[in-house]
Amino acid sequence: MDDNYQTYLNRLARLTLPEAYRSQAQHIQESSKFQPDSGLRQAASFPGYTLITPPAGEESENSAFYAKLQTYQQEILQLPVNRNLIVPLPSASFHLTLADLIWDNAYVDASEKNPNFDEELPSCLAEIFQQYQQLMTNRSHPIKWQMLGLILMPRAIAVCLVPQDESCYEEIIKFRRIIYQNPKLIALGIEQHYHFTAHVTLAYFGEVSSDLDRTSFSTKLSELNEKWLFNLPEFSIHRVELRKFDNMTHYYREPNWPTLNF
């Protein structure tokens, strides 16, 4: 399902063009992942599992990258729009998802049907990680990606990333293929839903008022993106971990859960 290297580059390049912001701004809507509570937006229940790089709050190797994203997030929050429109994520939770596993109703259903789900998933992934480590090619350089720019999603604002070269891309795609084609994971209810779009989510949309000037909003985002083009931080993918989440603000793991060092 994932794109080949050139198709991926072309697709992401289009997502960061001014016309993409203009088009996407017409479709933004409130995210159900955050709900109003006493005048503030609070993270709603949204449980599941994912395979991600260590979150920013626990990561040292990409600290410069995450510091830059925190600055960019603050610039987005200073845009002259309704203060309830943009709901920022805690910067400590910033991460790159390498493979979504299962979430929300699908996870609730799977764990109800299989009381051992929460034990079987880490066990199965530990096997896969071990097999993958044996297959890993000898790389002459680390897996480096770089921020390309801002992207506007229907319910969120993120920055997207592109690989340093084709081998950096293929390594991640190969990893995803091994995850999504594994019969044991498929039997647990894990399936691939999306093409890979490497991104770090900075905020979700809260109250999208009827008087929002969507054209003006998209223009301001485009101007921010142009400003950032001169300082695009690099990201190193050196580790992936199984993490559980109860909502979109915190990703945690047990000490014995599997990890894979690239």
C-alpha cells in the first residue's frame, strides 16, 4: 500500500504548497479527540497501541529537532484566530509514528473478544523485532529524515518529513511491511489503514466557528511555512518502541515491552 520513493516525495511536496493549504482549509473540522470541559479542551478517551519513536520528553538524540518544533508550535498558536480553534499537544508527547497498530473502537472490540490481547500483542511484536533485526542490512549511515514543511489535515496541524535518501525510506517501508503482513498481528486485528506520511502532529482543531476566514487562515499558514523553509531540522530514526495510549497526549510503555534499534 505504501508509495514508492519518488511517489512519496512528490506527494509530500504537493501537501506543502499554498494551494494545498487553501484547499485543505475548506475541509477542516473539530477533532473528537479533544472535548470542551469547563471552558477548556480536554483530551478525550481514545485508547490503543502504536509503534513510534521515543516521545520528545524521553528523547535526547533529536532534542534540537523537537526544540525547533516547539518554537514552530508557539508561532502557530500566535496566529490571529479564535483561541479555541487550535488545541496544542504537549511538546513532550511529540513523536514520529512508524506504524499505527490499533485504536479506539477496534481496540476495545479486540480486547473484549480476546482477554489476552494486551499480553499477546507485545509478545508477538518481540518476535517480529527479533526476526527483523536478523534481516537488517548493514547500513553505512543512520536513517535520517528532514522536516519538509507544514501540512494541514482535516482535524490537525502537523509537520511532515522526507527521507535523506532512498535507502532511508526503504528501511522504514520494509519495517512497515513486516509489521502489516505478519499473520499473527493480522489475527489480532492489526491492519494497515493509511499510506505512510511521516509527520509529527503539533495540534488538533477545536471549535471551528462558522465565521472562520479559511482563506486568510490558509494564507497565514503558508506564510509561516515559507519562513520555516530556511531552517528545516533533521530527524534521526534510531529506535522504535511499542507504546500504549489512553488519549492523544501521553504514550507509555512497560519496561519489558519490545523495542527495536535501527
